Amino acid sequence: MTTPLRIAVLSAWHVHAEEYGRAAIDHPETELVAVWDEDAERGQALAATLGVEATTDLDALLAREDLDGVTVTTATSDHVEVIAKSIAAGKHVFTEKLLAPTVEGCDELVEAARAADVRLTVSLPRLTHGYTLALRPILEAGTLGRLTYSRVRLAHNGSTADWLPARFYDADEALGGAFSDLGAHPVYLTQLILGDEVTEVHSTYTDQTGRGVEDNASVTVATPDGAIGVIETGFVTPASPFTIEVHGTEGSVLYGFEVDADGEAVLRLGTGEGWTRIDVPADDPLPFAQWADSIRAGATLEEYLERSRSLTALVVAANQDAQR
């Protein structure tokens, strides 16, 4: 293990590739050394932006003894092959969601990482945000009573404003459209709220910009105890606030439906006695920073692996329902 940890970006396919590359540059314990991409032009463009070397030879890069870890931002369809190669080479892996196209693929990668004693982490950044940190103790304390309903919405205008790359609409490479990508965030937040087990999954997908995959999606789930969860996402909304609402037999939580004088989204807890504003703490370190720290500590970020598996299971179920 080098000091600082030496990291390479594997592929510029995903729009977050530069972000994770910059995270490696900015973190005091990591150093970015290279960008790999099978598409030489695409890889060279990102490498030039980040100020590191570019390569199209993945095997040679992974064989470097001075390379400690990789960030994986390939096409989602390539995750299993590229992550498995990286693990086999003894490299720690930080990857964009989804971890794999199937739950079985997730399990195989996690087991391979454990066997190789490498740290595997999936980027689920909204678990670190202050509103999530504030929501957790409310849920854990049972303040809302028996949960009956939740709704999480996250959308942007990537399709209507045409800033998403065309490859994001390749159903084979991206494993779908908006729900498999942006929708992942409201999925794992919904699972944090209601739990992982569902008895029903119903999907409504529409393609408003004619690109062949869903750019507007709503998925409804039901839990064994009768709660309903609504997960909304899309690439066709220019001014859609990120919102969370959770309702139970004893109270409700609303986030993002109003902003304060500083423009900050407000979190409110409602009970029979009225509504109270709940303080939102500062964010925890982002998953990349937690991953870098876990490498030094020799510890696995178990929650990220567990939630990435559940995330994949629900996305797969939603996509299958949409195809019926």
C-alpha cells in the first residue's frame, strides 16, 4: 500500500467519472495517477482534464504494483467484468451504482472482494447527507408510529436540456433509463425508510423525448406490513425539488417542500401537536472519502454493500414489471 494511495479512474463512460477523479485528487490521502478507457479518445479527454496519463490497456494498468485502487465508471453492463478484474488484481474498488446487473452478480463481486481482502464500496451519496442523518433517528425511535406511506422524488432535465450523453439512453449499456440511473437514489432512500422487503412492485415508465428508454418514471412498492412507497424520477423536469415525505400512524416528516430565508430545504416533523422544524446536521464525509479511510483501516463499509444489493434487486424488479 502506497502513501498516498494511488488511484486510477476506469472509464469516462459515466458522467460522474470526472467527479470521482477529482475526489482522488482532492483527498489528502489519495493521488490520481491514470485514466483507463477502451475508447481512447474519450479516455484521453478525461485524462487531459484531470492532468494524468491515459491508457487503453486495462491489464497493464491493473498489473502496476504502485496502484492501490480504482474508481469504476464504466457502462453499467461492464461492471461485473471490470470490477472482477480489479479485485483479482488486488485493487480496492469504488464504483458507481449499480454494482452489477443482477443480485447474483452483486453477491459474486462481494464474495470475491472478501476473499481477496480488498475494500469494495458503491457510491450511495445521499446516505451521507444531513437530511438522511436527521431522518434516521426519527425512524429508529418509532416517532411516526407504524409507517404507512413514503414518497421520494428526484428528477432533473438531462433529457430535455440534452446534457446527458447519448450513451445514457443505450438500454444495454445503462441497463435501462432514468430509473436505473438517477432513480437509484430515491430507491435506496425508500429502502432506508420502509425496509428492503417488498410484496409488490408496480412500474410506470414513459419515454417523452423518444430516445427509446424511460425518461419519466414512477414505481410503487408495498411492504409486508402494508406500507406503500412511491419512487419518482426522470430526466425531463427543469425545476423539480428533491423531496421526501414519510407518513405513519403517529406523525409525518416532510423534507424539501419549503426553503428557509437562506434557500436551504426545510425538514419538518408533524404530529398531533403541530409541525416542528428539525435541525439538519452537516453532511458526513462522502462515500469516496469513507472508502479511502476504509482502505487504511482495513474495514469494509458493510452498509454500502448491503444497500447496493437491495438497490439492485428493486431496480431489476421494477424494470421487469415495466416490460410486462
